[in-house]
Amino acid sequence: MNEALPPATPADDDHGDWQPLPPRARRWFIVNGLAYAIPFALVPALLAGGFELATPWRYALAGALLGAAFGAWLGNKHWKHTRWRLDDDGFSLRRGRLWRSETRLPASRVQHLDLKRGPLQRRYALATLVIHTAGTRHSAVAVGGLDEGDAERLRDRLAHQLDDEDDDA
């Protein structure tokens, strides 16, 4: 007979051991999103210049403000809907709300781990953990906006799990 499936949970339900990014990472995501101001400013300025409209800088300014607002909103959404989890089997990363992606990295597939800290990340005590996996040279998952202490613990624990598996083999 068909077994009944458990009831579906809401898209933003975070029961269990999914960890959010720290609140101070919100600023880092928002500042990164401000880069949208550049293309939003260039396109209207080029179009205004191409059509020989008066004062193309006004269109560029309006585009930059619109791009900055959009980038800040998008950065906030990325921060709000990113969760991670580490268990005995490996690392999981969940991103998005409407279009959710969930990446599972078994500890047995981890090749090596990197921590990256740019100037803004150092300012907010954040780090990016890069988990390189077996496969092609592009087989890596980067998790930005982690608390630097969490990133170091994740790196050390994943490395320890990797060492334990090597000892068992």
C-alpha cells in the first residue's frame, strides 16, 4: 500500500539544525549588492547618449539609484534565505526561497578546504568557506558571510571527518 507522505512544511520553515548566517553578514550582502548600481547606471546613460537626449547624467544617476536599491534588496534576500548545516555525513547548504537550491557535500567527496576573507569580511568578522570536492576543477562550493569562528570550526570539523575517513580506509 502507498504510505502517506509527511505534511509539507512552509518554504521558510527552518526547523531542525539549519543554521542562519550571522546578523552582521546582512550588511556585507547588502554592500555586495550595491554593485548592481554600475550596470543600472551605464545602460540608461549610454541609451541617453545614443539618442542624444539632454543631460544623460540624470539618467545615469536615476539608474544608479535604482540599481543600488535593487542590489540592496537582493543582497538582503540572499542573506535572509541562506542556511547551512553540518552533520556526521557532511555539509549542506540551502539557498533561496521561491527557487530553493540545496547542495549536499558528503564528507567523503571533500578534497580540501579554503577560508577567504576580503577587506569587508574582515571588517565584519566574516569569512567565506570554500569546500573543494572530487571532480573537475570547478567542483567547489563557496559559502560567504559565515561568522569567522563558525567558518574555522566548519573547516576544522570537515577536515577532521576527512582525516577519520582516511584512517578507516
